Amino acid sequence: GDSVTQMEGPVTLSEEAFLTINCTYTATGYPSLFWYVQYPGEGLQLLLKATKADDKGSNKGFEATYRKETTSFHLEKGSVQVSDSAVYFCALSERSPGYNKLIFGAGTRLAVHP
Amino acid sequence: DTAVSQTPKYLVTQMGNDKSIKCEQNLGHDTMYWYKQDSKKFLKIMFSYNNKELIINETVPNRFSPKSPDKAHLNLHINSLELGDSAVYFCASSQVSGGQGNIQYFGAGTRLSVL
């Protein structure tokens, strides 16, 4: 079945450092890809998405490019802030007529220190 | 207004009890979901309803019974609670028909602790 693999955390960075969180996927067909973020004590929020190969999703300084040839969707940010500390989930959407199902990676915890 | 709201936020109970978690969405979406997040933060889908019809049921014990009285509500009832049911349960919704189906919106979660 379809699956998503993320780099294990935690990732600990100093403020203004460059962030990369790796994500690769296995899927039949052409899924949409997502990054969700979960701040402490909260639910998941959509951070960005891409629906087809070579699409770049971006939001709040984060970006990720849908790479079909490497089946990857790595998350990057040029300069992280303390407020970016959260758990980041990569996900793909497995879609069939009448429903769609999100398959999540294991999540990567990011801790940013001043 | 909260788009997807769950109640209660915290639920502490004894083994063997029966409990329910409620979810409501005011986004007008046609599909709702329940996910379970374990202690290691791993998220897995449990159920999905489209227009009140069960369409996804992912090898969940039959002690878990979802009920959807209308498109805006999806409740989760759990019978004979076990220690392994302790987790955070998330409700989500999306609009599947009309081409917007890929984005799911999540509630804040219900943390269930079974003692």
C-alpha cells in the first residue's frame, strides 16, 4: 500500500538556521502531497500542498517541491523562528471515487532555540 | 467560529467503561473522518463518512462504532475501553465532491486516558 517516510526527529536548530525535513513516499498513481503542522496541544493545520509533479507549495516561508522522479517532498525554510517549534507531518492523499484518505508519515519534531 | 470542533478535549476513564466523543463541522463539507494519534505521534485513519455513509473502516476493533446523524456531525462511541485505547483522537472534514477533496481540516483533538 501507499506509505510516507519522514526523517526521524527531533530536529534541534538555532533561530535563523536553515531547515530541511526529508519526506519520501510510495504510491500507485499520482497522489497529492501535503505538509501539516501540529503546535503543542493543538490539532493539525495544513501548512502547504502540491497536487502534481514539479508543483511547489509554499506558506509562511516554508516550501516543498513535488519531485516525482525521486518520489520526494522535502520541507525547507531559509530562516526558522522559535515560533516554528512544532511537529511536522508529511502526508499523501490516496484518492478513490467518493473518498480521499490521508496517509501520514511518523512526524518530525522541530525545536528552535533562541 | 471553530471550523471543526470536538468534545470533550480531555477524557479520563476506567477500563471497561463506554464513552463517546462528539465532532461537529461548520464548513459545509460532505466527508468526515476519525484519526487516532498514538503516544509516538503516529496518525492513522480509523473511519470516514461521506454524506452519512461509512466509506472507510480501517481494521478497527468493533468496540469502536462511529455514528453520523447528519453531514455536519460524526461521533465516535467506544465500548469496553482498554488501556491500549489511550491516545489522542482527531476528527477531520473535507469536501470531496467538487474537486476540493484533498484538503482535510482537523479538530483540536480529544485526549483519552484509560486507567
